[in-house]
Amino acid sequence: MKSKIINTLIIVITLLSINIIPCHAEVKTYNRNELENYGVKKNITITDSIKNSILNTKAVDSEDKIYDFSDVLTDEEENKLRDRMRNFTEKYNMETVILTDNVPYSYDGKNEQFATDFYDYNDFGLNYDKYDGVILFRNTYETNPYFDAYAYGNAQLYFYKTRLSDILDDIYNDIHSENYYEAFNKYLDDLEMYYSKGKLENYVVDNNGYLKEIKHYKAPILLIVLGSGVITAIIMGIMISKNKMIRKATTATEYLDKNSLKVTTKEDIFVTTHTTSYTESDSSSSGGGGHSSSSGSSGIGHSSGGGRHG
């Protein structure tokens, strides 16, 4: 009788613990050596110089959206966030990814390369030539905790450096306090908010993923007027030369009346004209408005929020 009671209590306690103790599912990864093209599906030429970076990057299923290698979220929290992220992708036609890991990097550049390689060498991003999307990376390494956000493709027009930096500031306290579920929800809220504010004007994204500024140049009006005058002089010269080729008259009836030849000219003067050119944004500074692009080992351009420690 006692054994039955004990067994019953064990079963009850086990069932209760399922609801009390947070569950953390392990992130599934794949062996890149066993995958075609090492699992890289993007239009990236795999050279010897980047092969090691690819092999050192975890291969994952891009449909999962959340990759919590640091186990800071419960399964329930992951599922709720994943639903929001999938809705975001469908609504705004761009990817959003959340990555946490514990990697022993002592300086920011390695953190950026780790996160951007993860995005570049897995099948993230919409629109094949631009890979539109945003990734938030949290490194939980104890001696140098770090987090940053990176935007790719046309997502950079909505989430450029200044806005990404503001998002990082907005979630800093929750990240620092390890309230990750709240931080990641706030991050998604901010993405939606900034998207609704509209995209960056006078910029485009080139085929390599870099932000390019569109500059309009006004041609000086004086040069246009002078140019029109030169064209008019050339036309007059041609007409005069043609008149000189007329044979000399031998009878009075062959003479032209002075008023019978009327030369008229039509002159179009353009008040202004615009020439559009593309110039690459400075990859090392904010460029006045904080619209910078840089690249990871793949060479694909992206924008960064500048990173935060804590």
C-alpha cells in the first residue's frame, strides 16, 4: 500500500514539475561537410579564404527563426516569439532572426563576424539577390557579454545604423537584467514601429548589399545657356556656308529678294537638369546620418547598430 502511495506521489510530482520547470529544447544543427556546397545556398563563391569561416559556422534550419544556444528562453517563449517573427516576415517581406550563444570573443569585430557569418552562410533573407532581413545576436560570454543587431538588403533602408542603435538602447536594460523574453518582444515591437515610419530616402542597396547614397547634381544654368548659344552659332554657320555655294546670278530675275530669305532659330534653354550618381557610404562612420554599411567574411554588405556591452 505504501509503495503505491509513493509511486502515485512520484507521478504527481513529475507531472507538476513539467509545468513548473522551464523546458529548453536543444537547437538542431547539421554537419556542413555532409551538405551540398557546405550548406551555403546563397550566391557566394566559396574560396579558400572563407572556407574555414563557413565550416566554423553552425548549420541550422532557417525556418526555426530562433537559435537559443545559450538557453535563455523556455520552449513556450520560443514558440510565441517564433509565431511573431513568422508573421513579421509575411507582413513585411523580410526575415528576422534571433541568435544567442556563448562564444569567448574579447573584441567586437569577432562578435560581428560570428553573427553575420551565421546569417550569410545559412539560408536567411528574402529576395535572392539582396537577402532582406534583420538578425539580433546576444553573446552571453561571462567576461564580455555583448549584443548587436544587423540589417541586410533592403531592410537597411528601414533599419539603418541610427535606428538599430536606438533599438539596442531600448532593449538594453532588459538584456542586462536577463529579461530576454521581454527584450526580444520589445525588439520586434521596435522593428514594426520603425518600419511604419518609412524607409530612408535618397539611398538604395546595390547588388552586393551595400547602402548607396543617391546624389543629385544641378548643372549651372550659365553653362547651359552658353551651350545653346554655341549650337545656334554652328547652325548659322552651316546655313551661311550653304548660301555661299549658290552660283552667281547672271540675270536680274535670278537675284533673290533680300526679304525673301528669313532665317529663324529656335532655342530651348533648360533651367535646371539633374544627374543621378551612386556613391558608396562610408563603412567606418555614420556618414552624418548614421547610414553605414560593412561586410563579414562573405563580402555581403549589412548595417550594424554599433553593439552594446553588458
